[in-house]
Amino acid sequence: MAAPRASLRLVAPVWNGGTSGIRGLSRAVDPEGSQRKGRALLQFLADRFYDVEAVRGYLLQKQVLKVLQKNRSFTYIKERYGPYVAGASFILKQGGAVKFQDKEWMRPNGRGLSGELWKLREVPVEAVDASGCAINYQGLDNLLALRELQSLSLRCCPHVDDWCLGRLHQLADSLRELSLAGCPRISERGLACLHHLRNLRRLDISDLPAVSNPGLTQILVEEMLPDCEVLGADRAQSLKLGPEEQPRDTASSPIPA
Amino acid sequence: MLRGALRFGLGPGLLGRRLGTHRGGSTLGKAEGSGGCRGSGVSPVSSHVTFRTRGPGPRWEDSGSLGAGDWDGKVSEIKKKIQSILPGGAWSPLCDTSHLPPEHSDVVIVGGGVVGLSVAYWLKRLEKQQGAIRVLVVERDHTYSQASTVLSVGGIRQQFSLPENIQLSLFSVEFLRNINEYLAVVDDPPLDLQFNPSGYLFLASEEGATIMENNVKVQRQEGAKVCLMSPEQLRKKFPWINTEGVALASYGLENEGWFDPWCLLQGLRRKVQSMGVLFCHGEVTRFVSSSNHMETASGEKVTLKRIHEVHVKVDHSQEYQPVECAIVVNAAGAWSGRIAELAGIGKGPPGTLQGTKLPVEPRKRYVYLWHCPQGPGLEAPLVADPSGAYFRREGLGNNYLGGCSPSEEEEPDPGNLEVDHDFFQEKVWPHLAWRVPAFEALKVRRAWAGYYDYNTFDQNGVVGPHPLVVNMYFAAGFSGHGLQQAPAVGRAVAEVMLEGRFQTINLSPFLFSRFYLGEKAQERCII
């Protein structure tokens, strides 16, 4: 690395702005003041008592397991009803919406999956709206089986990160519209692997808090995908922020060890 | 009177043993000169008796002779000394040994880089009962100024030709992807490895094309996502490449790229400390071992060695601590060969197992950072030319990192980490500018050098126990792939130590015995 200690320093502002502690994973966008005070007390106790530390570690593990459970593979449904129905039921269970070809948008109603879903075995899925869903790298398996997917919206998904974007190349043939706005874990490094999506015509990369330089990133992504319309941060706004962003960009400042 | 109390009351039996410190005298009665003082300037009371307490405390005899004239001065001095002995004063019979490692440790890991810390992590993770194994990591340089880990370019790929290497890399990538589950510490912020999933692009000329095809077949069998590209496809995808001389290219689609090795190191360090591993800042200077002369079933005589103590010398001091241990792990990176020599590996007639050295030596490699305003865009992978030159993007500002492995004749002297800028001008830039015409106009901004722990035998790692020194385990010699294989290698070594054999990934081709048997586990086309 050019300046290994510098890169650790560069990471710190993102940490503080993003998640405050591992527990803030799903509430990445907004830590509240009173919760912070409670957390300080718990931190104090955990530093001094092994039992408190163990209990907190256990609760953390449970949260992680919850996300994993939501993202398990729907193999049984896939074998019986085909990949389209499996993918659709996965999205509906997570709370998103699915649009089959020539049909209306299906949203989850309170009473579980609707009966007509099982009849749509041969109908490909055209569009998926997974905004706010807790999809992660494993759960993306179910989505990537939808080979005729044309529009995918992953707005504000808290667990979608650069690794997940690296998998999207499997949808390169069909995907025309992609929205990643508001995902707290996506950075410009993940956006670099979107160049596989050669049929992409609309890309939304606004409001990505982990991207260090939104204006420059948008220019580079536009150069990378010449046929695509890229919606990103307002360029005038990012120019205004220019002078304040300077210290983070110059990697030449000597960093004390 | 007080000296008498020191000699008899606080002798070895009472306080000395429990304190566990050596101030230059060892248990066997050897006095290593007078070198036990921590620079306090006070010489020991009597150097022929092995005291384990601190110096004599307040001295009585160098106050000079009692003269009538300075009786008041004497009284005040005596009062000061009595005050220092009383509770609350500065003198205490218990010595501060916090700078020394403990006297006993079950496992001593020599080397605190990414491989050593990975072994420590997996040992603590796979132990049968929490806290069952005491692990000590000995690292000579806590600033890691010469460590290969932090000076590395940070790439990870699955494009190898040996299935074992591919499996190691696949597991390591899975580890890095879920690093916040593996290395989670309560109340610490999550790690951001800054992973760039941009992939590796290997270019092959006519001669290398068949080898590349075979390699890709093996990689796909193991589960790596790699695709082959023809020169036309290459030109379409990456128009900035000059495909002249390229017959075939292999491109890693997923799970390949580069990341920040410093972050991984700090994350491992933090987690491993929270699991109870002790760190020691010192250098291993000696192994004390015992030999067993035995006979094999066929009647050959063989000498098995077992290491009992590791002498760890403290920095800038003559002080050392013998650490009694059960197992030693050699994860010293570029200096693993030296550690193996200390353990007596390779001392014997050449051609025998006793005479087989660990063929790992440091090799210097340069990395250059340059700026090129019209260079390849955001989609650029880590491109490796058939000539051996490679480069990748660094950040958003059109900066690029790259280098080239020198041929055997041009190997630079590994004595220091000075950078040779002429090497870039003559050996690296021509190949880069040929492959990517935009690089004809570039400006080198920075350069640094790091060591490969180069395995001169077959350029792949050495993992597992030594056949004769029965309790030394190796995890070294990765020749440039150490960082990307570290998590998986750590797990493999921990499995061998705890279970006796490899359980998840079978690394038998990487055992030490291959050097004696002559079985090379060689990669085809490495950087």
C-alpha cells in the first residue's frame, strides 16, 4: 500500500460516520443520543466483567444469525417450483416487491405468500424492488438465479456491500436498471465491478455515505459505462464541499504511527 | 543487616521462583557476565549467588566513611532510605518484569506478522476448552517496518495451478468477506478492509496459452470463477490494452482483487489479544533442546530433537528470558531460514535429512507508485504481463501501483530496503508502456521495497512439522502469496497442532519432507 498507516486513518472517519460499533449494523444510518449513553454504560461494564462481555458477544452473534437465517437458500422451493418462484418468494419474505413478466407488482400482504405465486412457474421475473431488505452476500444467490431480470432496486439495503456488487456480473445479459442509492456499505471500489453490466442503461448511485468522493466517482463511473445514464450526487454540491474534502484526499500527509 | 535479610529471607525458594525473572543468571547457574541490569546503574550485590530479586535496594556501603563532619547529611540519607523501604516508598522487593515474556507458554509463535497472528487466532479458536492453550507471539519489530505483510501490494487471487493453493485462497477470501464475524470484538468498530473486487487479469503469450488453459480448468474445478478471453474480447472490454503478443487471457470475475493488509493485521492483533494471546516484543536468540537417539523399524539410527526453551532477548538490552514451551511455530517470514538454523535444522552432512536446510531466504522486491492522467479507468483489474510486470489502480486519482519480479541474475541485495529507481526505468516501464500505451506518459511518485520470504526450492509455502525437530512447526516460505493464504494456512497449522493431521485443506504437498525427497510442488507462471 502506498501509505499503510494513512489508509487506516482514512478509514476512521467512515467508521464514525457509518456504524457505531458492530451492533449498529442494521441501524447504520442513525444512532440516537440516548442510545449512545446506554451503550457507554454497557461498554463500561463489558470492560470490567467477563460475564457482561460474554453476554454481549452472544447477543451480537444472535443478531448476525438472524440475518443469516433470513438469507438462507430456498432450495426446496427452487426444486419444486423453479428458480423464478424461489427468487420471488425470497424477496417477498424479506419484505420487497416482485414483478413477473406481463403481470402487476406483487407485494407481500400480511397473510404470507399469495396462492397465485405457485402457478407462475414458467414466468420469468422482470423487476425486483428489494429496498430496505436485509439481503446479504448469501441471499444474493436467490436473486442471481433470475436470469431475465431487467430492473433491480437495492435502495438502502444495510448489508449489501462491495462483495455483493462483485457478484452482479451474472446478471450482465439482462440487467438494464440498477439502483444502489442509500446503501451504507457500498464504496467506489464496489462500483468498479459494475463495468460487467454492459446492458445497463440506468444506474442510481446517489447518497452513498461510504463513497469518499462522490463527484469524482460519478465521473469515473460515467466513463466506465458510456451507454448508461448515471444518477448520482449533485455535482455542484460536491464542488462546494471540495476544499473541506481536501485533507482526506491527499495521501501525502505524514501519519504518526 | 538488611543485606543479610535479602540473602536468606528472599532467596530463590520464596519469592524468586514465583516472580519468574532472570537478570542475567540462568537456572543452571551460568552467569552471563553482569548483564542483568536494566540499565539502572546498580550492580548486583554478589554476582556469584543467583538472586532473583531486584538489586540490593538501598546501599549502605557506598555512602562513604562516617566522618564526624557530615553526620547530619548521613542522618538525612539514612532517613530517606528507611522511608523508601517502608510501604508507600519507592523500593520494593518485587521486580517489574512487565517487559519480559512469561516463563512458560504452551505455544511460542516466532513472528507476529499476518501468518503468525493467523496461527494464533486459529489455535485459540479451535482449542477444545476456552483458555486451554497459552500462546505467546514473539515479534522483533512492533512497528512492522520491515515486515512483508504491510509492505505488500495486498492482492488476493485464485488463479494458481496447484489445487491446494486455489483452496487456500478460496478459504482466505471467504474469511476476508466475513471478517467482521470472525474477528468481532465487543464494542470495537467493524473492520473495513477496503477490498477492491476488481479481479486479476493474466495475459499469456503463445507458449503459455496451453498452460493457462489447463490452469483455468483446474481453477474452475475447485470452484474459482475465472473466464478465458481472446484478444478481441480483451480489446473490447479493456480498450487501453495493447494485445500484441497476447494469445489468451484469464480474468478472475469474483473473489479476486486487492485489500489493505495493515487493516487485516490490526484486526487480527486486536482479536487475538482479546482471546488471551500474549505478545512479546523481543527477538529469539536461542533454542534449548534435547536429543533422543532412536532406531527406525528398519534399524536405521535417527536423532529426534525436542525444543524445550526459547530464549527471547529484549530489545536494546542484554536481558533475555528463557520461555519454556511445548511447541514452537516458525512464522518468521523472510527470516524463517535463520530461525530454522537456530533450531539446528540443516546441521548435518548434505544429502541427509539432518542436513536439509529450510530453503527460505529474503528476496527484495520493489513496488512503484506512479501517476498517469490518461491511464486505465475504474474497471482496471490487476494486470499481469507475460514478461512478469504487473500493475493495478490505487484510489480514485489515476495513481497506479506496480512492479516486476527480477530474473535470478538480477536479484538485488536483500541486506537493506533501499529502492533502485533505475530498475523501474530499465526493466518495468518498457514492459508497462508496451502493454498499456497510455503509460508512456507517467510520473513516479513513490516507491518502496519489501521482502518476499522466498522458497528457493519451489516457491511455495512450507507448512507442518519438521520430521526430526518434532515440536517445530513451519508456516513460512510463501514467496509472495503469504498474505493471501494467511487465514487458511493459520487454520491448517492449528489443525495439525491440535489434531495431528490436516482436516479441511490437505497441505501434504507442502510439508518439509519434500525438500529431502526432492518432490517439488511447483506453480506454473507466478508473479
